Amino acid sequence: MSTTLSPARYDEVTEALKDVMDPELGVNVVDLGLIYDLGWDDENNALIIHMTLTSAGCPLTDVLEEQTGEALDGVVEAFRINWVWMPPWGPERITDDGRDMMRALGFAM
């Protein structure tokens, strides 16, 4: 059974996930809008991250999983990424901070 994280725990995990950078764009997965939801798996005592990629054919899931493990070290004991493809990611999901980061990297936003 999956439960909702407390607001404080949600914020703590979200802040940690800002260390996970999309290797192609150089912007973190939170500000890119790749995190769709966070939950808690009571049965396995693990964080469940509902995450997508900018494209379904992206070959970098292993890199993102490794970075996620490093970012969450000391924050949670265990996690699982549930890759989500619907609804598909779109640039409208990028936060204002993410747009600023992308502009700083030379992307037209």
C-alpha cells in the first residue's frame, strides 16, 4: 500500500532530488518537471518516485537511477522509481527556476 508523504518529508525529498541532473540538459529533474509524484510504500518501507523522462526513448534511466540513489543517501533507506509515460512530459512542466536555468545554459525559453 502506498501512502502520501508528510509536507515536511515531501519537501526534504524534493530538495534532495534537486541534486539529480538531467545529463542532456544540465537541469535538475525537479525543476524540469520530471517528478510526477512521490509516495511511500509501507509494505517495503521505501520511497516511490513517479518520474518520467523528456522522451520515452531516453537511454539514461540507469544514470538517473544512480544519481537518485546518491542524492537520497541519508534521506531515505530505500526507494524505487516508477517510470511514468502518461501523460507525456512537456516543456509546460518546467518550473520558473528550471526556465531560468535553461536560459542560463543558452536554451531559448
